[in-house]
Amino acid sequence: MKLNLKRPLVIFDLETTGISISTDRIVEMATIKVNVDGTEEIKTQRFNPTMPIPAEVSAIHGIFDEDVKDMPTFAEKAKEYAEYFKGCDFGGFNSNKFDFPMLVEEMLRANVEFETEGRKFVDVQRIFHQMEQRTLSAAYKFYCDKTLENAHSAEADTIATYEVLKAQLDRYEVLGNDMESLHKISGQANLVDLAGRIVLNDKGQEVFNFGKHKGKMVSYVFKNEPGYYQWMMDNDFSLDTKRKLTQIKMQGFGSK
């Protein structure tokens, strides 16, 4: 089943120096931009992360310090990619929890404006786990009857993810082939920040989704425990989470 797109969809995958959104960096990004008319553009770019790639991480994705020492930094390419992604929705494999938050974090570190509001997100892994409970390699075999060669290569994983998504549309009529339906089943709709530290409850109120204040309204916590905001700002939370916290705090000031 062909995707029913109202605006371009970017399927992408990142290879990084590690799994911390706050402290690790992107070393490779591959994208397939699927335009509304069905045409596709593939781009792959490596980056100098300006920090050593741990040996155990290089062993997984096969990218070593020597491979990226002459590559541009992400900050040097950030404006170009922000423009390329303008007006696009996003998709990937485990992208809601890691890839997209990492991408946004790198944009913020580069001081490049990159709005997330109004975008739709489809996480092929989430669909797969809801339906079949497998890894990307198994998903590729299950849906496409192919063996995934060069797993953990960003481009191979990106192409496989897109092929799996198209096969999922063929297999599960209940999904719908538009971004609104895929966004909803990918579980991104109630997130306030990309890391999921703050979510919307069933009343549409912003509540904490972790720690001792889990389930409590953010505005209530800030009012009754003013130091909690500063504690979060001083600790290892993503820049996106801190930005959302500040927006909520400022809304509280405006309502007085």
C-alpha cells in the first residue's frame, strides 16, 4: 500500500558516539526523503563528532575516529539540514525515543532553530513491536523476506526501515496510510518533550512522567516546590526538555 502523504516524510537513522542524548554526538546520518508525489531522495552524511568514538561503539557501527576526522561537524551542516527538513514529517526505527530527540538536541547545540510542533512522527519499531515483537533484522526478514546485510550501517538500516514501513502498510489495513494514523500508533501524540519526561494526561495537562513527581502537573510542582525547576535545569536532562520546562514555567508567570 502506498503512503498517503500531505507533506514530505523523512525516514532517517543515526549512528552516534553512544546513547546519551545529552553528551553523545552524531557521527552519521542517512535519510530517505519521500516526497508527496512519491519520488525519493537518499542522503548519507558522516560528521566529525569532536569527541572520540568509544571502541565498543565503533565495533557496532564500524565507524572509527580516522573515518570522520576530516568530515564536517554537525554544527557546520545544521542549517542546511534544517532547511532540507522544513515542512517534513519524520519516521524511523526507535526514532521516537532516540534518533529524533538526538537530532533535535544537535540542532539546539548548533543554535539552529528547528521546530518540532505540528510535525507527525512514525516509529516503525513501535508498530512492529505492537504487532510482532522483533528487531529490525527480524522485521526486515518477516515483512520483506530479505536478509538485512550491513546491519548498523545507517544507510542500510534506513532503507530497510522504509521498506518495512511499506510492507506494514500492505499487511495491516488497520494502520491507515496517512501520517495522522501512523503518528498516533507510534505513540508520540501525548509527548510534551521528545524524551518523554513530560507528557499530556487525559485532560491535556502537562504532567511529569518520571521520578517522585510522576503523574503530577508540572505547574503544580513548580508552584509548590520552586527548586525542582532549577534542579532539572542543573542536571543531565536534554536541552529540549529544559526548553519545554522553561516554556511551562513562563506560562505560569503569564497567568498571574
